[in-house]
Amino acid sequence: EELAENDAYRSWVDSWCRGPIPGGEDMEEVKARCCRAFEASISSCKDGSTVAFVVHGGTIMALMEAFARPKQDFYTYHVANGQYILGDWDGTAILSCGKSE
């Protein structure tokens, strides 16, 4: 609501959020940052561990686009509030993933 009358924000939303966030990152920078953080976090997990990442939907979409196999588009992985994606990490990719309903 605070940004509803902000022209820069409205322009960004009207472009389907494809340009840089006013005063911030563009989508490719966001995706790259999310992937770096995931790789750093997952690298410290022991093989066979069960791990959960509680993150925003955009982060889910970025990680799945980059690491899920078979490869699919960013927006394929959109989840509603409270939904999740469960998958198996093989050291390089997320396999056997499924979305909660």
C-alpha cells in the first residue's frame, strides 16, 4: 500500500517486474545471488542429510530454474503462499521434485 502511488514502483510492476527494482537489483542479479547462497549453504550439508530451506517464492523459482532437472522456466516453479517444493539433491542438481498442492 505504501508504494501504490510510487511511479517508479508502479512502472516496475507494470513491466512484470522484469527490469531492475527501483534502486535495487534486476532479476538476473537476484537469481545469481539466490543461487550463490544456496550453493554455499548446501555445500556444508553432509551427504544423506535432510535439509529444509524456508524462502520466498522468487527464491524457490530461481533455485529450481537453475538446479532442477529436467530444466524448466523460472515461472514454472511458481508456488502459492504456504506451498513448497520437495526434491532430492544429487550434488549438482535437484531431482525427483514435486510441488505441494
